[in-house]
Amino acid sequence: MTEYEKRLNFLLEECLKELETIDIRPYGKILSIRENSRAKSRLGCCRQIKGGLFPQYRLEISTMLKEWESQKLKEVIIHEVLHTCKGCLNHGALWKKLAAEVNKAYGYSIKRTAEPQNPENVYRYRIRCSSCGNTSYRIKKSKIVQKPEIYRCARCGGALEVDQL
């Protein structure tokens, strides 16, 4: 087990205790939490393992987050743990309700999606609106990266510029 995985396991235990105090518990068993060095476009993942009487889960957290402070890392872990609650495998109404309860109780900012703290270290391209400054990032050389002139900003309709990072 790597040092990062030891840290993840320690934080997972803290997260489970916090959730238990507000009466939120996984439905089934979390088998492990491990690092994922291949994940570049997501921060974490909850995988349900089929078989058995009760659901079993494996959580994966991207190694991109190794340097994150514990509070922010716990938000990602709790996000994934919430997927282990009954009826919460997706980001539906129940998952959002539980996330809001956790945010209120502990001052977290758990959301359906999140960006890495330093996207320039993960992504290869930055797409920015020349009018409103709305910014997004891409890993792959997608159509919008190849031909930004045929696309417009979804927010204001302005022209887009692409920078290689």
C-alpha cells in the first residue's frame, strides 16, 4: 500500500464517522479505497462489485489529488461514499439531498462535478471566450480545439480562443 493509499484509508475512516453522526451510512460494504494514476478527467470513482447479498464497492481517487489538503480530499471521498448509499449510484435527487445535508453539517462544498485545483497541470488545451472570459479545458484535441472559429461561447455567444498548455 502506498503512502497516498494509507492517507486515503485514514481519511475514509474519518469521512465514514462524520457521515454516521448525521445518520448517513453506506448500503453494503466498501471493500477498498485505492489510488488511480490513469484518471485524468475525473477526480474519483465508485465501482459497484456485482454478486453477494449486499452491494460491495471499490472507491478510486485520482493521484492528481495527492497534494490536496485533507478538507478538499475528504470532499471527493465523501462524494464517492455517497454513491454507496441506497438509491445514490447516480447524481439524482437523493444523492443531491444527501450531499446538501453533508455540506450543511460540515461546511463542505460537495458537488456533482468538480475541476482539479490546477487544471493547467492536467489538461492540454484551454478554451476561453474572448468576450466574457468563460474558460473550459480539454485533454484531447477535440473538434472545438481543432476549429474554435466555428464554435461560440455557450454563455454569451462570443468567439473562442484555444491555448495549448
